[in-house]
Amino acid sequence: MTVAVYQGVDGAYSQLVADHYLRARAIDAQTLGVPSYRAVAAAVAGLRAEVGAIPIENAIGGTVREAYDLVAEFALVPLEEVLWRTDHRLLGVRGAALEGVREVLAHPLVIAECGKFLGGLARARAIPCEDTGVAAREVARGGNPTIAALAPAAAAQMYDLIELAANCADDPRAYSRFLIVRAAHLREGGPLEQVAPAARRKTSLIFSLKDAPGALARCLQHLAQGGVNVSKLESKPRLGHGTEHTFYADLDGDIADAAVATALAAIKRDAKTLVVLGSYDAHAGAPIGANDGPVRATVERIAETRHVRQPSVFPDAALPRVSRGARPEGSTLQIGGVRIGDGEFVIVAGPCSVESREQILATAHAVERRGAVMLRGGAFKPRTSPYAFQGLGWDGVALLAEAGRATGMPTVSEVMTIDQVERMASQIDVLQIGARNMQNFDLLKAVGRTGHPVLLKRGLSATLDELLGAAEYILAEGNPNVILCERGIRTFETATRNTLDLSAVPVLRERSHLPVLVDPSHGVGVRRWIAPLCRAAKAVGAHGLLVEVHPNPAEAKSDKDQALTFDDFAEIVADLERIPIAGPVTQR
Ligand code: PEP
Ligand code: MN
């Protein structure tokens, strides 16, 4: 068994990095925590571990010189550089609250990275701790709600802690650099190096110079002449050698490159000492675990973003029934002859509103023949204007039920009030909770009490946490039959009716066992953009679609701009055949 060694205990960032490296290469390996960086180097050099992960630099705290020195001392071979975003969360035991925290255990570098956050906790003091894993473990062992740890989200899972705050670093771009190292005498080309070298290579050195004018400049000149970029340079006093300094440098390029080799040969002639640690694959792209999207440019923008990014209000521990852990294999709902969630891709179609017997029967037959398996139709319509068509009410419900029977399709329709729930459940197969009612908690409890299948739409500006929290209300009443539905959210974008958040699909499927449908009709609100988003929804792993179809969209009494014609619908269904059903959406 391959062993990857790191400094710390379970939950340390170094462990996450070691684990990431192994997984990226599909190496069946175990990570092993040891007490110090020296112990990491010794274990690797002594072949007790095939590979080690060691931090060499923190974007706030600077170079971890001891790590450079140990790579040199043990003649370790650097293989790869990993940039890891240090995404600190404040973790506490169950029952702890942010206001109650009096002590925060954290690695000294983490304390440095989270100065503003810690400053804001007026009644808490920071206590340095040897690593983030130890900090989390001590909090869990102590069981004291006034003591919390700054550690990554993974540590919360490992030690069964809850998140009291997220985004604790002053600068969300903060990261650490790690080197993956192996012993010099370990066979080259083994499983650790089976991946082709990265396009960009780096070389690290440690050198010392005579304490004389121009010595450093001459050295840098050799690099400049060869066109070699110096990406890092730092110095520290060379003990026992007067005022001389030792320099730690990283260069772009490989020792095998002629320009780098020539420059290093020249430096060797001028320098008092030179150790080339080796060349390795440079990290490509943003730090791992980084917030996707552009790096915020100014401090003001960061402050704004921190404000918007509220801490996750619902860590998985607060969603005992909805979170994936409650049913790791995933939930499948059986509604009439339709199964949702087990690998079939289901299409629910029908008009926004039931408008007449002819309209709903014609639509039901048309969509059923073209591939729909469930019929939708609103009878109680949540309209922005009180003067807009409000739906046919119970007459509409009866017509929808009739159309369902006529075509053999189960039906779905929205309930807006608690007193509609029982009667709707007696006629219709799936109770829809509309976006505007996603957090109508009494309504959620009422549909929860029925045990009837529920289609829960994401609120207009609801986070995924809030959607999952709403689902938890229904499950908490004893009703496990919930389908989540992404239907677009409000953003600054006005080109589309809403912004269809397809990233919700993998996130929801990772965090919850409940099936997920996508409603591109309300998501974009424009007929011609629905087809591509249907394809995207299937590709991204949705369990099915909810789309609006009308015999004559121009005449539709609600949502006419987004209604598909029967032909549009047929084309979409045919098109979807080309997209394979996505498997599990998350590779851990
Ligand atoms: C609907 O499905 O017709 C509807 C009103 O949807 P939402 O609640 O998502 O706006
Ligand atoms: Mn609609």
C-alpha cells in the first residue's frame, strides 16, 4: 500500500493536499500524519512513505523556510507544486453558537490569515495550535461549546463539528503552496509520476553569496540574460557567516532547459553555496478549492463579497433527513407508473395554466404522444398583478385530473394555501410548492403532513441552503416524497427572465438524496432558449425537466413568451435522445 505522509492529524490542509494528489492519479493509498515537517522528510527519505506533502509558502505568512531546508537536507525530489485555497471555517461542537465562542484554536498562520474575522469576535481570543487538524480534533474532544477551531470544511465532517462561520480569511484569495516530494533513490517513473509533466515547470534553489555590492545583482543578471523569470526570492541571515544571507528562489523553467542550465552554471561560479532542489510541475490554474470566477480586484470588492457570502446557515448536520448522508444511495419516487430519481430522465410538461377543457386535453394528448410522462397545469396561479389571470381554481383542478386520467399521466399542480392542500391531494398526484411560497413554512408543514409527493421549487432569491432547509420542513413532518426543482433565480442579469442556475444540480445531488428537476421555462422565460437549456440540464445530471407547452402560445393566459408549441416540444424530446443520462454527478 502506498503511503503519503504529511505533518498533522486528520483534517490538516496538508492531508487534503496529499489526498488530492493521490486521487488525481487514482493511486490506492493511505495518508499518514506525523508530528513535524522533519518527520515528513525523514519518512519519505527513509522510504517509509512513497510521497510527502509539505507546505513551502503561505500567501500571507510567506515562505516556510524550514520546508525548503528539509527538501535540501534530505535530498528529496520535488514532483509537483499544489496551490491550495485555505478556506477557513469556524467549527464548533453541536449546540455551539457564534456569539458564545470565547476561544478559537488555530494554526498561527491561520490566525494571521483571519485577523479581521477574529478581531470581529470581540469576546473570543485566539489560541495557537500546531495544525488545523489538531485544532478541530481538540474542539471535538473537549465538547465545550465556547471553544471553536478555524479549519477546513473537511475537518467538520471528520470530527462531527458544525460550521459557525464560513469565509473567515481576510482575503478570500488566500492560499498555501505545497510541494509533493519523493525520495531521490525511489524508482523513477513509478505510479507517482505516471502523469505527463505539466506544460509549466518550476525550479527551486537555495544559495548564498558573498556579502558584497553587486553580488545579488550579478546573480540575477545571469537569469535575466537567459530570459529566466524569477517568481520568488527571499532571504534570511546565514548563521555563523557574519552578515551573509541565504536566498530562497523559485525560477520558471526546468533544469533541463538550456537557458536555466546555463544561468545556474553561472550562478554556481559566483555563489558561495548553491543547492538546486529540483524541477517540478507548476500548479496550473487557480488554487484548488478556490471560489470559482474572477479574482476580486480590490479590497472594497472583497468586503462587498464577504458581506454577500453569508455563512452557510444549514450545515449538513442541520439537515438530518434531507442530506445525502441520510440515504447515500439516493431517493426514488414512484408516482403512478413514473419513477423519478433512478436513472430514468423524466419529462413533465403541460401549460402554465389550465385554461379550458379543450386546451388541457389537447395539450395532455400532444405531450403524452411526444414523450412526456407527467402532466403539469396551474389552477391557482401566483401572479405578480392582481388583475392578471388568476387560474380556474377548483374547476381547473378537475380538468387537469380529467386530462391526467385521459392520457394515463400523473398530474402536478400548485397549492398556494394550507386550506387547498387536502382537496388538491385528493385529485392531483403531485403538490407543487411554487417559488414564491418556498419559505411559507406553514404551507410546507401542511404538505408534509399529507405524505403526498411534493415538487418544491426554488425561491426567486433562495440559496441552495434555504431550498434544502425548506425540503427539511416537509421531510420533518414524515413525508419523504420530495422533488427539488431549480427554476431560475434573480440576479443582475435582465436578458433572461431569471438566471437558470444549473450549478445547483451537482450541488444539490451531492448534498441531498432527493431527485432534482430543472424548469428551463421559468428559468429563461424565452421560448427559443429553452431547448439548449433542456439539453444542458440533462447533461449536468438533472433527473428530469418541467416545461410549459401550449397549443397556441400567443393566446396563453400566463407565461406566453416561454410556452413551447407542440412541435417545439417534439423537437426538444428528440434532441434529448442524443444526450446520455448523467451518472453520479460528484466524484469525491
Ligand atoms: C409555474 O410552474 O407555473 C410557476 C408559477 O412556477 P414558479 O413558482 O417557479 O414561478
Ligand atoms: Mn408558469
